[in-house]
Amino acid sequence: MLTLIFTLCRLLFLVWNNDHFPIVYFTDFLAGFWFDLVTVAIAFLPLVALETFPNKWRGTKVYQTILLIAFQITVFLTVLINLIDVEYFRHSSSRSTASLIKMLSFGDDFKQQIPSVFTDYWPLLLALITFQILSIWLYKRISRIPDDSREQKWWKQIVIFPLMAFFFVIIGRGGFGLKPIAPPKAAAFTIDQNMQLVLNSAFTVIKSWGNEELKEKDYFEDDELKALYNPIRQYKDPAVLDQPNVVVLLLESFSVEYISAINGDSITYTPFMDSLIGHSYVFNQCYANGKKSMDAMPSVISSIPKLMEVEYLTSNYATNQIESIPKLLKKRGYESAFFHGATNGSMNFDVFADVTGFDHYYGRTEYDNDADFDGTWGIFDAPFFRWSADRMTNLPRPFFSTIFTISSHPPYTIPDQYADRFNEGPSEMHDAVRYADFSIQQFFERVKQLDWYENTLFILVADHTPASGTPVYFKDMGNMHIPLVMYHPTNEFFQGSSDKVVSQVDIMPTLMHLLGHQDPFFAFGQSIFDDQPGFSASYIGDKYLYFRTIGEESYLLLYQEESCLGVYALDDSLQSKNLCPNDAVRAELEKHLKALIQTYNHTLITNEMRVE
């Protein structure tokens, strides 16, 4: 019954996200059926034990009612998780893990999104109700079969019970292998792009539950490891900027797809940002270190990428002693503030702001005017930007501030007064990006009037990319491609462009380099302006995505289970030519990625992410 329903969920998943799976094989559904069986065996093992355990009450109405309720609850939860991913996959590019439960528990995000779930995703709600009714109907059909367990001999029941339990345990393990089946095993049954189609979301959640511990790696000896990768950064160059204010604009779901000044398209959805780029230093090959807002915060503020199954903020290592931009700048006399228009507590950002040393946190509570509430997440970008600019004016100089936007996020709500102005895009996301770009313009028009503007470095960077129906941007490469722009009103150093591979974790060390910070500090990233080859790393969809420059060329390595899934040149945006057979390139990429993984795991496990 449940494998049938899971198969229907997979069909819905495919239809809803058909752009992401241009080539689908019948064998993908056969492999998916196997993962569904494994999920059923794990989820229903307790019920099987209840059903087959030798006892004389099994046929009673009370016992059967308990089994019915337990069965339907299990069906509801496992199907619910799969249906959540039908939509959520478009934004995360992977099946959910146990961290989804933690994320939903932060603040009031889940409660606030319930109304939009009923209005925006009603087909999924209808599917959930339909599948639940189907499971009840099928269960009743099976229940028509008379229970004759009282007529069976006890020795037969005693034999059947362990045999049935053993049978389900073996299926739940995925066979007789030494290790139980895990999500990466999907790679053995299909092409890399279809792995998430083959998997079952309930399976990935169950498999990741309580499985947040990293493991030490021993790829290299200490001396060789430090020669390949050393996270202790120290710069001796003179300062480019003398105690400037620094404002980071973290742009929700902005992708290079929308920015013609970077992607070269004739159609733009960010006219203000395009014009700003013409007077800024822009990095054309910036790649995100995660696919969620919760990944971006540690990456940008503390130079910690997502290189594990769960988000850093939901992991066992979230209480580690870490470095951050506010902590480093405080030593230089900076005041710091974090602005996020969402309801306080959303995604645990207020807690992380406190951990990383921000002096002030400003959210929906501090804004204190729900006339500008979007009905789901928080305060619309334009009014919150203007309000934030005024709050910054009250900060002692120099100051460091971060503003995290929210309007370019589902359900893509736009204020009524602008509804007719931003409604011509091919999708609601395009309209929301245009409104967000307009909000940024309003912010800059406001701060230009303020006395601190001319001595301020503005850094604009996206938190991650959104869902896309364009082939270039749902491939791994384009799916991580984000803007990174540095603008200074008076310093000509910040003009031009670079094709160096960079990422969000480079922002903290780059800022320290620009300010002439000469003390050592810990960062997984590196200064964009040093002479080392650029790189970007993340762990998405049970595989590592590693961008790196080797010699004169830049590549993307897809790496999973100690093996290469693919190597692609960055100018091969459709990832049409797999260069894995090129032993020299593959080996060089793998060597540097392994050094990063070994360092990452060790420093998180041993809590050695600061320079004392």
C-alpha cells in the first residue's frame, strides 16, 4: 500500500519538478521502488512487530484500532515529508534531512507559513488528503480478511515472528551488505542528475536522524595537509581602506540568472543592481557555499561553508567557538548590527547573531509596525531598508552592519501599492526580484543623503539561488552561481571585474585583508585579492560540489563516496562533457578537496575554529 502511495508521490515530484529531470528512465522508478521498500521496512518495523508478536488479543477490536491509528499516523508523516519536498526541492536541490524538523522549530516560521501553504500549495494539500483517504480505503479492504491467528498453533506463531522481523530488518538495511543502505547509494542506480528522483524523502530524513557526527579523515599527514590547505589566515599588506563603515547586503535568492550585467542577457530584472555593477568591483564566478539561508549566514559572517549533511546552525557543532566579522572588527573599534525583517527567531538568526558577536539585532519586533508586514515572513524590503538606514545613522563610527532581505522568497508577496508595477515577469519570482532590486535602489537613495555614505564599503551577495526552469541554472554549476559585488562611493580600487573563482566564505578574510588586519585568524575561505587559486566548496544532495582553478582553467568537481561523479570546465555550463577520465585534472581537484574536507571535519570535531 505505502510503496504504491510513494510511487504516486514520486510521479508528482517528477511532474512538479520536470525541468530538473529532462531525461528519466523506467529503471529510475524501479530503483525508487527499492528505496520505497526500504523506507517501508524501516518505518513500519514497530507495527510489524505488533502485528506478528504472538498474543491472543491480536484479533480484538481494541488491538486492531491501535494498529489502524498507528498505521495511518505513519502514512501521514512519511507522505507529508515527501510532499513537502515536492516543492522544497525546487529551492534546496536535494531531498530533506532531519535538519528540516529543527528548521521548522525555529521561531514562528512554520506557524506563519501555514496560511500560504493552504493558498499557494493547495494541490499538495489536496494530494495529502487524497493519499490519506486512499490508505484508509486500502487498509479497510485488507482488514476484510479474517484474522485467524487464534486458530494458529503457538509454535508456528513463535517461528513466524522472528522470521518476519528478520525479513523486514534485512530489507530495511537494503540487503546483506556490511553497511546499511544510505542515500548516496542512489548513484549506483541512475545518472547523477536523477539521484534525488530515485530517493524517498522519508528515507533521507530517517537516515539522517541523529546522524550529525562528522568523522575524522586521514587522507594526508599533518605536514602535507598544511601545505595543501591551511585555514589560518594572516595578511601583511597595507590597508586599502582606513576604518571604513562596512554594509553587507545579503540578498535572498538572488541568482546570476536575473542580473544581465553578469549573465550578458538583454533582459534584466535588476536594473538598479546592473547600474551599480558598472561602478563596482564585480566577481563573475562567485558560487554559494550552500542552498539555504541557514547556510549563507555562517558562510558570510564566519567563513564556514556547508560541508556536511546538515546545516551548521542545526548541527552538534553550532556551539563551537568560532571567528566572525563582528568579533574581528570589534578589536578595531567597530560597532555591529544585524538587520533581518523576518519575525524574531526566524531560522535562529537572532541566536547566531549573538553567538557571532553582533552588538545589536533588529527584526520585525524592533521595527514595530505590522502595517508593512507581508503576511508570511516579515517586513517588506523597501520600508525595512529605509528604516535600517536610519538605524545605522545612530550607530557609532565605524560600524559593520548586515541586512538580510526577505521579499524575494516564496510566497513572493509584493506591497499593494507596487502590485501593478512589478507584475510583468515570466514568474512571481522574477517580479519579486524586481521589487527587491527596487528596494535596494531605495536604500541607496536614502543612504546617499547620510554623512557616513562616502566612507562606506557596500558588499552585495546572494544567500543562495532559487528554483529555476532554465537548463543552465538548474545544472549544478548554474544552481550555485550567485552575484558578489563590492561598491565604494569614493575609492577607485573597487571598480572593474574578476573571473576568479570565489565564494561566500571568502568575504570575511577579504574584508580583513582590505582593512590591513595583520593578526592571524581562522577562516575556511581566503582573501579574494591574494594570489592563491580561487575555490568554492559545498555539500548539496549527498555530494560535494567543488569549484577550483587549476593553471589557467577552472573546473567543477562532483564528488561522492570517495569517487568522482563528474568534472566539468566552467565554460561548459550545461555540463555536457565529463572530464573525469582526465586523470591529472581529476586527481588535482580531488587532492585539494580532500585536504579541505579533512581540515573541516577535524576542526569542527575538536572545536579548533579560532586562533587563540
